[in-house]
Amino acid sequence: MKRIFSRILLGVGCLSAYACGRTVPAEHEVAVVPQPAAVECGDGTFRLTGDTPVRMVGGAESDARMEWVADALDEVVEPLFGRKLSVGTGDASIPGAVNIGRADTLPQEAYRLTVADDRIEILAGGPEGAFHAVQTLRQLLPAAAFGEDGLRAVELPAVGIDDRPALAYRGLMLDVARHFFTVDEVKRTLDLMAMHKMNVFHWHLTDDQGWRIEIRKYPELTRVGSVRKRTLIGKDPGGEYDESCRYDETPYGGFYTQEEIREVVDYAARRFITVIPEIEFPGHAVAALASYPWLSCTGEQYEVRQTWDIDDRVFCPGREETFEFIEGVLDEVIGLFPSKYIHIGGDECPTKMWEQCPRCRARMRAEGLTRPRQLQGYATVRVERFLQRHGRELIGWDEVLDGGVSPTAIVMSWRGTEGGIRAARQGNRVIMAPTTYCYFDYYQTKDTSGEPLAWGGYLPLGQVYSFDPAAGLSPDERQFLLGVQANLWTEYIPDFDQTQYMLLPRLGALAEVGWGTATDDYDGFVHRMRRLTGLYDACGYRYARHAFVD
Ligand code: ACM
Ligand code: ZN
């Protein structure tokens, strides 16, 4: 895929401002992340002031979501000039204005941005594309203007940008189960995504260590399941829990009310980000089992988990009540999240309990299953049918392949890309999120002595940037590749400061991979990325400054 885009890039006037073939003042450099598909540098600058009008032209005004584009422009402009731009409508683009119009021939996310000395024009396939154009405009501001206020005017470099993403799905997963993040912090995460033109927020809402979404039919999930009585201090020894393990002896909890969930979904929609909820099933279930013991094979009363390793205690697929429960949960989830896709987890589900459970064994006999792992396939397919009856589609981690999965399920490949390749070969759609390129809970430096405790691993910026999600897929199989995703598991990420630190600047690299414009020119990427850190600073985002040199 990278190669395809390098060809497109070679067809235009300049690859990027620093390679423009002419000298431009540094403040007028065109340095955008993700790198646009095509950039043509022009002459001169456009003078943007607090009096510059915004004009919705050629049908753009009839799309209510274009209002969100105007809001996004205000978010860029208001901090500079201390006022919003006035928005009007008209038939055609006029001088002196930011003109925003629709081009029906373009895909929804595509846009053409022209900055001329007398006007700015944005032509977009849909409001999504216009929103991306505004994000590009933001990065065209002179770096000296980042974080400034009380300005009278800023000069934007003349440029023609023709842009669209290569991959439809450009995701970020945030685990809010191991550590909880407030609604405001989730919104800040969505802001970050929007800045990088990422469009899917995968919200990991349930796990062994906490259930974080209010389900009215099952109130114990949040009354009991959202709180663990204490948390392991330091690195998890992996199964060997003894007296040497220390705990903080402090209850830890949090959950989102349904009202708050709606607020986040709406906030995301206004930034053209889809929120996909993940409800883990049948593994990573201890918080749910602690809330309703009748969901497990043994019916024992468990506590919400206080350590991090994989847990044998999972939902019992031998019981009918388990399916009544998950359908009851998903009924409410479907009502809260308009996303076409619902993630049901499916990773790291040991079969140990099932092997000893008379109900699970009876289920295997009744369904003609010969291996306990096939119980996971049975459970996944059953849940998928439920989702399909409600017009939704299922995403599962790549383990869903092992138990047997229907051709309509979407596979999220995390244990390398092999699962994704296998899935695409059998006609399943695929999202690539392998540990080797996409696990942002890994360290970003080799020398970890000064780093906050992390899961382990080593994933520097350059490695993220080198990811080719289509590698190993034939041209025919590539049609099944929906996109890429960064994953942030938060066992060792206790606060939002550290969340940002782990995400940035690596999110920039993955954004460019998903946009399809990452090339072998890593130095060029770093150069553009360094400029973007000016915006990070202005927004108060925390990032790993040393990531560029490691
Ligand atoms: C995973 O990292 N367990 C999907
Ligand atoms: Zn069972």
C-alpha cells in the first residue's frame, strides 16, 4: 500500500514543503501529519483574521453536520483572535472568505483544500472531509501562532492539497477497565484523534478488573463490578501471587452512566469519530462474574480482580442464563452506540473451567463439539446472530478464529498480523492491530530506566511508522483490510498524563500509516512531526520528547 501512495505522491508538484524545491520561510512551511496524499505549493499567503467570514457554498449549507465543521474552525480560530468567525451561506465562493463546499464526486472523507492569496476553498466529499481539511488548516498555521492569543492576523501559505485516506478504519483503543478515565479525559482523547484524522474510538469498557458501563437491567455490574478493593503495586509476576506481592489497599472504581456514554458518543460524532464499544465475552469476565456469580461455571462468589494477568474464570457458555445476560447487556449497548460494529472481545479465554463444567460438557455434546475451544466459537456465533438481528456486525480479537467464526465477523489481529492474513484469506474483514507495531503500552525507548513502568516490549516511533498493514495480503485479499488500530492497555497507566505520554508522538506515525502516506522517508516524517509537537505544546498535551531520537 505504501508503494501505491509513493507513486501518487511522485505525480504531484512537491512531496512536502521541506522538499518543495524552493525556499519558503520556515513559518510558511507545509508540514502536515498525516502527510496529505498530494500537495502542490503555491505562491504567496492568505491573511486570516478574526473578520474573515466563513461561507457555506454549493449545497454545503443543507447538510446539518457542516455546522460541526464550522465549530471545528472556531476551535482553531477563536483562541487566536478571541472571537468566532461569522458563518454565512452563498451560491459561490467569494474572495476574502473561507469557502466550504461539497464535491459529490469525492468520497465522504476526501477534500481539496486551496489556500490562495485571496481566499480559502475547501471542497469535500462530505462533512468528514471538510473536517479533515480544517485539521490540515490548523497545521498550516505559522508555528509561532500555536498557543498565541490576541493576534490580529495570521498568514497561511498558498497551497493546493488533494487528500483522502487510504484506509476507512483508523482506530485507537483505550482500555478504561484497568484504569478509569473521566468523561473529560475521554473527550481529550477524541480531540487528539481528530487532530490526527483518526476516525474510530474503540472503547474497552469491561474487563476482569472493572465493569465501566451502566447497564440498567443488571445494576450489580456497576454497583459491584466497577470497584476493585485494591490494586497490585508494580509489575504483575504472572500467575504467582504470594506474600511478596504488594497492594495499595485502596478501593479503585469508576463507571460511565448511560447519560455520560451518550455525551461521549455525541462529542465523538461532532468530530466525525465513531465510537465502538467493547464488551468482553466470554473471557476477561471476572468483574461481571463478581457481580452475578450465576454467570460462571462454578457459581462461586469472586472478587473483582486486583492483578493483571490472564484469568481462568470466564463466562459459562453451558448456561442459557449466560446468553440471556449478554443479550440483555448488548440490547442496552446497541441503544447507546449507533456504530455499525460492536466489539465483543474474545481474546485470552482459557477453557480450563469449561473442561470441568458439566453444563459446558453437556453443551458440547448437544452441539456435537469435540474440543472445548469450539465452545468459544459456538458462543461467538450465537452473539453474532443476535447482533445481526439488530442490524449490527461483530468484531472480535483474532482468537475468535480459533474457535470457529462466521464469514461475516470482523477480525482484529493483535497477535501479529498472521491472524489477520488468515482471516482475509477466508474472506473475513480485518483490522490490523499487531503488538509489533500497534501496542502503545510498550516502552518507546530502549533504555527504560527513566521511563514510567510499562507492560514491557519495545515499540519506538520508527517502528510504528514502518508498519505496512497490507504486507502479506494479495491484491485480492486487500479488499478485506478495513484499517489499522493503536491499542492502549492501561494496566500500568494510572492517569491521563501518562496516557498522552504513551500515545504521543506514536499516534502521529500510526495516523500516517492509516492515511496511506507513510513512506521510507522517516526523517521527513520526524521533521513534520516535530512541527506538530508545537501544537501539542500549545494544547498542553504531554508527549515523549525523546521518542524522536531513540
Ligand atoms: C489483547 O491484547 N489481549 C487483545
Ligand atoms: Zn460452564
